Amino acid sequence: MFQIQGNSALITGASRGIGEAAAYSLAKNGVSVVLAARSTKEIERIAADIRERGGRAAAISCDVSRFEDVEDAVRLCVSSFGGIDILVNNAGLIEPISRIETSDPEAWDRVIDVNVKGVYYGMRAATPYMLEEGRGTIINISSGAATGALEGWSHYCASKAAVLSLTKCGNTEFGDKGIRVMGLSPGTVATDMQVQIKASGINPVSQLDPSVHIPAEWVGETIAWLSTEAGDAYKGTDCSLRDEGVRKAVGLI
């Protein structure tokens, strides 16, 4: 595998859960990281902690549903660390969980704005820099919901299906230009999102015992792994962390 040490990365939704874990895993492997999220206090705390551990990190307030915010985050990565080698499109929402007939159209729109447009905006803002360098890695956080249907999750399932399509389109357009675009479907992860799902009481996922959820750190380690040459096997598709072979390759089991 080629080394990712010395690379730079932008991670959206980096204030907690998978995004926070990805920032620590990438930084541990010598990647300079920009943490982007709406929760400025949290990302500044995480960035400071990474710097105290000897890493390089910066933080920026970013609402991924606003293209201008995403552009600013990409520019910060380029100006602070000399480029953008890795983009982790992680920011995502699942609330409010609701059946279609009782759903709030404005809230449904908000999920699409973040989960779909946020991924597109990240790709749109980062790829000009990556094309100029002739290389780059884009990891879109996906879900089994991308190819399945669950009661109460029409917004989430539709958004993740769109993200998978963006991953495929990105690979089609950039695959021969040195930019690797792939998805990561982590399965159920012990984050605040699972707390929201549990509280909804809708569909079988809400009935799962919390003990079955994997730690966010596993996902962070897999993101770092996909950022290496190992990610080549998943260009244009989703890598599933439910696959025992993937877990073994990452070193999780």
C-alpha cells in the first residue's frame, strides 16, 4: 500500500461519531485534517486535541447544505495544508423519522439538502483541485438503506440511494483521471443517530439491542484504510463494513 502520511483531508460532520473517529484515525496516520461541522465548539476541541498529540488539524464552521460553506472548507484545507488529497463526505441526518403520510415536507427537504446536496457540494468543490493534481480520494458515507427500504426512512433511504449514484457517477467521470470515488456502508454504528432510531420505535432497526452496534472507531479505521491503495477495489461502489473479510483486512478482528 502507498502511504497516506503527508496527505491532507477534509471531513464533514466531524464534530462527533464517525466524523470525529475519521479525523483521529487519519491524523494518527500522518494526514493533516480539516474538521468541518456546524458545531464549532466541538470541532475546535477535537482539532486542538489532535494538535496536542502531534498532528496537524484545523476546524471550520460549515453547513454542508450551503455550497459557499463547503467551498470555504475546501479552500481552508488547500491554504492550510497545501491541497486536498482526501474528502470524507460524512455529514448526514436521519431525523425526523416518520412515515410518508405524516412526514413534514420541510424537514424531509432538509435531510435531502444535507445528505444529498452536501455530498454533491463536497465533490463539486474538491474535484477541481484534485483534477489539477491528477489524484485524490473521495469517500462517501453510505448505508444499507441505499439499496433497501425501511418504514419511516423514506428520506434517508432516498438520500443514500442518491449518494450511491453520486459515487458511481463520480467514478465514471473521474476514474480515469486519478480520482478514486467510493462509498462506505458501515452498518449500524454506536452514535447519536442510533439513539434517535431507537427512540422512534419504527421498523426493525429501532428494535436492535445497542450491543450489536459497532464502535465509530471501527469506521474511522476503515476510512483510513480505504484512503490507501486498498480503496481501489471499491471504486464506484460501496464497501460494506458488515463484510467479515473487510473487517479482517482493516485489522478490526
